Amino acid sequence: MDVTIVDPAWEKLTYKEKNHQLFLREKALLDGFLAHGAISRAQHDQSLHDLTEKMEESK
């Protein structure tokens, strides 16, 4: 799967800014899973906690 992002604005972002954008995308995905009942609240919260720690984000 090709994950190349062809967006001039993306290229101008710093490493930290790119990581933050990726974090927001992953969080939105988790929120969507929860909203559609694909995962439980406990799974959502654990996954969000793990994601937050790995990407060094704050909630």
C-alpha cells in the first residue's frame, strides 16, 4: 500500500507537526470505531492512552 502524501503543505510541516496530524487522524479513527460500536469504551480508552504515550501527545 502506497502511503505517499502529495501535499505541498504537508512537506512544510515539521516532524512534530506531522506527528500531531497523524495522532489526530488515528484518534478520529478510534472515535469512529467507538461511535459505530466496533470497539468498547475500555478498548477505545486503552488504545487512546497507548497512542498518546507512543506519539508523546497530550489529550
